[in-house]
Amino acid sequence: MNNFHFHNPVKILFGKGESSNFKDEIPVGSKVMILYGGGSIKKNGVYEKVQEQLKDYEVIEFSGIEPNPHYETLMKAVEIVREKGIDFLLAVGGGSVLDGTKFVSAAVHYPNGDPWNILSKGDIKSITNPLPIGAVLTLPATGSEMNGNSVITRSETKDKLGFGTPLVMPKFSVLDPTVISSLPERQVANGIVDAFVHVMEQYLTYPVNAPIQDRFAESILCTLIEEGPKVMNDSSDYEAAANFMWAATMALNGLISTGVPQDWSTHMIGHELTALHGIDHARTLAIVLPGVMQVMLQNKKDKLLQYGANVWNVTNGTEEVKVNTTIQKTVDFFESLGIKTRGSEYGITEATVDEICNRFEQRGVNALGEKGDLTIDNVRQILKMRL
Ligand code: NZQ
Ligand code: ZN
């Protein structure tokens, strides 16, 4: 196992009714901005519960944070925060609202010009006095509720870039699984696949004799495989929703990545597909991951065999047969959730493949994967194979 430092200070308030039970987490006298998306919270009762919790605070609302949150929209929130002297941010929504709120938090007192530098230049070290954040999560998927990551899109240039720092981790996150009952099936499926691929990015690399991390990872995958379809069939199934929600949080809160190599190439490539074609984040991952498994087989073979045996019970045949069966089982799982796994089914052509490779070349992104040996040629191979 590799060395690691692990510190996750996010307080989790988990369970039915917790969205009506968080007011003590916000410092008395705070001037609070509630940030939310396109209005789902006004249809499912979450908005009223949040209002009730904040009735003793001065509150300003900022709505309209879009899926794949836009820098342009968020900068409007930054202006209002500065102008009104807001000192606490409450994100109410899915990963996009949470990520957007993290950017606002980091941007408000950013001293080095345009806060886009945080993303484009990776200028984390200049972030000063980020505003404290609380979150009421309405969509299990990204793990944003318990990590310091944020992915932001600049619509003008179609760049979708991420940053990560403990400075923007929420002080607390409310995880009330009853919110899942209002999710469209498409978003439930997206959430299951996103969480699944988060685990794969931290697990499907090469062995470093870390059985705790491996077994945690496998348990999250098995839970998503068992509980995910139950939520798809009946989103008001509280037990299944609770297990799905906690699985998605555990998939990306830093625990399973301790002391092990990580990949993240599927996400890097997937973000380009969203930026250029507007495809839902999770769907891009379902396209790309099977290609990464095939093309990077030599790096990943030991873990692929372990994953096949422990998660899909694939134990018969030659190594080649087992690997192929395992990859096919993964694809079948995504498709069983109604997620298409071929680029052409989303209108992606070879022209997009070339464009993505050119963008990586311009940005100097040419050493992806757990060993830094996934080249731009490999990216081309992966995407062409998945058209
Ligand atoms: O905007 P509203 O009206 O709220 O509707 C949203 C949105 O249209 C809707 N929704 C959310 N909760 C709902 C609901 N509708 C009904 N009932 C509810 N309870 O769902 C739609 C999608 O929401 P969004 O927040 O975009 O989805 P998700 O949580 O999947 O977040 C995706 C974003 O997170 C980033 C992605 O790149 C993408 O931008 N990621 C963030 C990560 C992180 N911070 O660690 C890691 C991930 O890999 C990912 O990159
Ligand atoms: Zn993801």
C-alpha cells in the first residue's frame, strides 16, 4: 500500500427528515445565499423545508445554475455575494449546484484576476478566504457533497475543467434519501453509473496489496448493482434509495483512493464529450470506460480479473475469456439501466475524436492513467473503438 494522508471533515446528516433538521449547522447571524438549479426543488418540497430552516437568517437566493454549471452564470452569483456581503453559501441541488457553489466560494475573494485561472491554470494556491458552504443534496451521483472537487464549464470556449481543494469542502451535507423519489429515471440511471465509474477510476488500476480499499470498492460496486435497479423500479423505495445514496457518497469521498493508484482517464475523456456534445456526464463515462478497459488491458489485467471474480462472479475460462466477459458484463449493466454505451448513438463521429485529440494536444494532456502512459494515440483508439 502507498503512503497517504486522509482527512475528511464534512459532517453528514443522513436520513429521512434531515432536510428539516440542519439549521444549527449554520453560524447564527450569517448572511446566507441559497444557490439552486432550474427549479426542481420548488416542485418536490425541498425548497419549503430549506426556507423553514433559514427563517431566522437573512437570506438571498440565486437560482438558475444549469447542469454542467457555467462559469458565466456563477460569476453573476460571485458579484451578488460581493455586493451583499454574503458570508455563508447553501447549495441545494445535485452535483452541478454543489460544484457551482464551490467555485463561487473560491472565486469571491480570489486575488489574482479572473477566477477562471483557478481552473485553467490550476491556481489553487491563491484561493484566500473561501466562503463556508453547506449542502442539501438532491441527486446521489457525484460525491460532491463530501469532497473538495468542482467541475465547471465555460460555455464561450466549450471548456469543461475541474479543480480540487479541501478549502471548498462543505462544512455539512444533508443526505435525505426521500429526495430521490422526485428524480426522473434518467437522472437515477446517471447517478448509478457515475458513482460506479468513480469507484472504477480508483480501483481498476494495478494491485498494491490494499485489501481494505479493494474490498470497500467492491462492496460499493456490488451495492450499486443490487440497489440501483431497485431504485430504478421504484424511486420511493426508501431502503434502496438510502443504500444508493450512501454508496454514491462513499464512492468519491477520498476513502477508497487512500494509498492506491488512481486512473481518471475515463473522466478526462468524458468531460470533452460533454463539453462538445452536451451529453450527460454519466453517459460519457459509459461510452468511454469499456474502451479504457480494452486499450489499457496490460496495465489493468490483474485488477480486471479480480473485479470480474469478486463483483461479477466471472471465474471460468482463460484469462482472455474472463476479461472479455467482465467487460461485457459492465456494458450490459449500464445498458440495463437504459444508458447507451456507443458514441454513434449520441451523434459522435470521427470528427469529434480528432477534435478531442487536438484539444488534449494543445493543453499538453498526454500522460493520462494510473501510470501516466495513456497517450493521445490511446485516446484516439479508445474513442474510435467506442463509436
Ligand atoms: O436544476 P434542477 O431543476 O435542480 O434539476 C436537476 C438537473 O436538471 C435535476 N434534479 C436534481 N435533483 C432532483 C432533480 N430533479 C428532480 N428531483 C430531484 N431531487 O437533475 C438534473 C441534473 O442535475 P445535475 O446536478 O447536473 O446532476 P449531477 O448530480 O449528475 O451532477 C453532474 C455534474 O457534476 C460534475 C459533472 O461533471 C457535472 O457537471 N461532477 C462532479 C464531481 C465532483 N464534484 O466530485 C465528480 C463527477 O465526476 C462529476 O464530474
Ligand atoms: Zn463522475
